[in-house]
Amino acid sequence: MSTAVSPQSEVDADEFAAILAATDEFVRTRVIPREQEIADAGAIPDDLRTACKELGLFGFAIPQRWGGLGIDLTQEVRLAHVLGYTSLALRSMFGTNNGIAGQVLVQFGTDEQKETWLERIASGDVVASFALTEPGAGSDPAGLRTKAVADGDDWVLSGEKRYITNAPVADLFVVFARYRPAGDDGPGIAVFLVPADADGVTVGPSDSKMGQDGSLTATVYLDQVRVPAAALVGGDPAVGYRAAMTILARGRIHIAAIAVGQAQRALDESVDWAAVTTQGDTPIGRFQLVQAMLADMATEVMAGRAIVAEAARQWVDETDRRLAPSMAKLFCTEMLGRVADTAVQVHGGAGYMRGVAVERIFRDARLLRLYEGTSEIQRLIIGGGLVKQATRRLG
């Protein structure tokens, strides 16, 4: 049985600079010009998907021994700033492979599970999907109702998962299920690897969402799905809840970094708009009230960039893997909401029109305050954690 460890970077500064530069060029020259095409089609074009595979983006956070790029979280957040600069659907396409699905295997999988799945996940030949959220259990996994019943050497899973990213195209579901009632000895949640073509797995139609067109989500139904003992992540049912909490915390730092990238795009669009758009014969960027809005936006983006870098450092150093991720996600996703709103205001009526970048950003940004734990959940984690720390310190 494997244990969770903190993966260190396998990429030196020069190699990472090349990865970052190549990704930035790809985003600016090939993805941004096609953002409207992505939105209209509700899908990432096949040639862009192929390019992402060639750049190694399906496995940037997966160690090199399994075919990934092997970057650590301090590097990953810088890459996320670049990926967050364009349509969030692009990052969503390979985000779960690197994040909340792939990292469950990297940090908690058995050697056999890693050998079976990780190389294909890193290459993009397998799309992994993280099946945690349910109709009655969202930000708090302790409310899970999906059941896992031991039957001989097998497990039988039954339940319903909702809003599952990449479910319509997934090859593998990382499924969280309750194998016994919660008690003093733990919540009784285990994690299973369920192939999408397993008998009893049904994926509903793609959800129609407020934004993030091209990012596919759907409901996943599990009807007496039988999987072998080898499908139990870590080979131990008790691993599940710890896996969920650890990977969700890590993912919060990534989402915070994506929010910073998207906020930077909203700021850049607004500065450019203010520089060339006139009221009368005067560019609106010369008006002090507009300058004040731009100043607030720029300051918030800079603050977000700093808090993400610090949270990632503390994760890699293992000095704080609970409060810092929640602080980063809370601040950066709420910051993005404010920046996106101000960007629409700077654009005036044009900012309300479909086809204008800040209008799409305004809608896309809203989801970031919901998934990986809502802002309210982050406040509970932070506030409760601070009180616990003080209680221990004061005796």
C-alpha cells in the first residue's frame, strides 16, 4: 500500500521556463483567437486537444516516471495563470487528469493502480473524472450517500453523482462512496476506480450551464456497478476520506491560480478598452473614475498572484496544507468576481454584449466560487482552523 507524499519538481528552472513560454504562445496565438468558436460549439476543437496532448498538458502535474512533465505545485500555479488567461473550458479539458482525479492516484494509489492508469492519463489517452459531488453532498464529502457494499472479493456501487466534469467523455471515474456509516473512527468513505464502460454506469446528457461553454459536465448514475478489489484506491477503504480532503485542498490552490489568470485577462481587456474608447473626443482611460477602477483591479490581481504563490510554497514545504489553500481560493475567486464585474462596468454597454471577452469572463468566473468547496465552506475551514490553533496554543 502506498502513502501520500509531497511530489517535488522534476523540472529545473530553464526547462520550466520553456514549458511556460510554449504554453503562453499556444494560448495567445491559437486558443484566444478561437474563444468564440469554442463558446459557440460548446466544445474544444480536436486540433487544439491534440496540441494540448503534444504540449504535455494532460500530465503536467504527473511525475515523469508515468509520462508526465513532473512539475511541482509552485510551478503549476504559474502555468495555471497562463491557462486561466483564456477560455476556462480549455483548462477544464485536462484539469481533472492533473488535479483531483489524477492526484488521487499519484498520492494514494497502489503501485498496480499507478502502473495501470497514470501513463494513459498523462498522455491524454484516458480522461479521468472525479466523481464526488451528489445531489445531497457538495462541498462537504461527509454527506455522501453513494454506497459501496463488499461482495466476496468485489465491491458493488450504487448512487448518483452530479455536475461531474468531463463525465460525457470520461474513460475512468474516480468514485467516492460510503462503505459503512460514519462514526468516531472516521466517515466511512472509500474511493474506487470505475471504468466508464463498466456495466451499470450511465452518463446523463451534458448540463446546460450559465458559462464555461465547452467544459462538459453531467450526472453519472451507478446501478449495482461491480468492481474488483483492485479498484479500491490505496487497497484500503479507510484511505478514501483522507484522499478527498487532501486532493480538494491541493485543487483549491490550482483554482485560485486559474482565477488570477482570468482576472489578469479581464484587467488587460479593460485597460486596452479604456485606452482606445472615447467619450466625445477623450479616451475614457483619461477619466479619473475609470483610472480608479483600473487601479483597484490591478491591485487585486497582484494581491491574488502573491497569495497563490505563498499558498503553493506552503503546500510544497508541507507547512500548511489546510488553511492556506482555503485562504487562496476564497480570496482569489471572490477577487475574480469583483474584477470581472468592474471589467463589464469599464466596457459600459459593450460589456453586456455576447462576443465581448469580459461578458464571457463575467459568466465563467461565477463557477469558481462554487466548486472545490464554496466560499462559505472556505470561511468555515479558515475560521474553525484558526480557533483550533489558538485553543491548542493556549492549552
